[in-house]
Amino acid sequence: KYPDRIELWCGFDLTGYDQPGFGPSAIAELERCVKLGARGVGEISDKGRGLMRSASMSLHIDDPRMDPSLEKLADPSLPINIHVGDPRWMYEPMDEHNDLLFTSYYFRLDNQKDIPDLAGMVATLENAVKKHPRTTFVACHFINLTYNLDQLGRMFDKYPNLYSDVSQREAFVAAIPRYAKQFMEKYADRLVYGTDQGYSLSMYRNTFHIWETLDEHFYAWDVSNTPWPLYGIGLSNATLKKLYRGNALQILKK
């Protein structure tokens, strides 16, 4: 009913990924979805246990078995939205030294045996982005590198096919507003708006409060479980237009 307002995205059919001959059926299913109107893939997720998280054998995004499907996305220009890893605190011990203990304990990964840490997960994404330069990757949540935006900047510099959304990490960058503003203005062409926190009006207003104002020392519990106060980043109008709309149109080829 609203084709100009709603887009259909799909996932990957990874059935039989651990069997010989995997690949053609996944591509056939992707092609079927495209014929039905799919315009992208995702959000798909891997926090360490693989894209098939219930399986005994992990399959990460840079696995060679994923190469045919990722390369196939380039032909109809389907972007892929992928969540890799989680904030660094989820991998750290759940003790008094964990700066985000309340949230970390709920989403803890430190008790998952034999999974990559955040650095390892970011590496799987970078490997895939590097191998498939014709495919557009949109990584969720600043790729969970809000504690090290320099690393994210280096990745943007190296890979023109890499974008990131800012969803659910407003509170992390709102704790470092001056540097966050410098970073977001520099890479204004590579960041897209997102929320991942429900649909309430107050939630949207709180995200706008962070991105658009220079207000200091406030709290917004529907976008933040962090103990620290938040500060407005005060992005320029030109950057806000790209963040809210322009970059998405570029990714979606509209």
C-alpha cells in the first residue's frame, strides 16, 4: 500500500551450511527474495557464536562459504546490514571494574566459551568488507567501536563500501561530545541514523536532543542505561541531513 515508504529486506538461507555443496541453494533463495521485491539483507547478527548461533559449528561473515552470497549482493546492488560483536564491556569480567556492569550483565558474553572477543568480531567484518569491495555493508551501532572511533575512521578510510548506523549507541558518544562531533562531521558521508529502542516519541526526541543540541549534563533513560550523564553533540545542519536522509538514499540507490 505504501511502496514509497516501506522496503522489504530479507535474510540469508543458511540451511545446510555445514554440508558439502552449500551455496547454490542460498543464492537461489536470495534471487527469489529479490524477485519478490527485497531491496537489502539484514539485520543479520553475530556476537561471537556465528551467524548460525544455535549450531555447533560457527559460521562468521568472513567464512569462505559466505563469499558467493556476499558477492551476489553486488549485482542487484543490495546492501547488507550486519551486527557484529557487542560493546566491549559485555566481554569483560562482571565485577566492580566493569564500567557498564548493569547493562553488561544482562547481555554478558564473558561466559560464552571459545568465542572471539570484540576485536576478533570486528576483524571478521573487516575481512568480509575487504574481500567484497562491490558489496555495500552497513554495520550496526558504530560497529561497537565508540570507545575507539579512530579505528572505525581507519576502516572508513580504507573501505569506501563500508557504512555504519548510529543506533543504540547515542549514550556512548554523548559521553565524549567534542571528539564525537569531530568524528561524525569528518565521516558525515558514512553514517546513517537508527534507533533500535522502540517507537516512543520521547525516545526519538532524546536522540534528536543528543545529535542536534549543545545541551550539557542531562539523562535520557529510554536511550541509555549508562550511569554517566549525556551531552549534546550539536552536529551541523549539513551533517544532520546526511545522517537522517541523504546517506540512506545513497545506500538504497534512490
